[in-house]
Amino acid sequence: MKLTKTEFDLLLYLVERKASVASHVDLLSDVPGYKKPVETRALVMHVANIRKKMAKAQVEGVKVETVAGVGYMFKEV
């Protein structure tokens, strides 16, 4: 599955913290590629792109789940 550097860094961050919720603020400050903690739209788009690429590659058994009002988590399903 081909990912951009930012998508890879974001997915790696979530995988390393699987089963834990990563807040938008943490992701924007800890994942390289974001300049300010106000780029939430870019973050949302990167997560959407990761999900599309995972679906296209038919990745099963895991997903990036949205935790409403908080952030995202990598989860086994």
C-alpha cells in the first residue's frame, strides 16, 4: 500500500499507540508534516486518504476509528 510520508507517519503514530485514542492536538503536534495545531482539515483528509488506501488494498482486521470530539485510534476488528 503506497502512502505519502505524512500518511505513513500518521498511521505509524496510531499503530504505536493502538487501542489508545490520539487526540487531534497530539497528532498535529507530534506527527511531522503539520506546521501549526490548526491544520485539522488536513488531518481529517489524511485520515480519509489512509482509510481509502486501506480499503483499496483490502486491508482487513484493523481500522482507523474516529472517536468523536477527541481524535482517532488504530483498532483491531
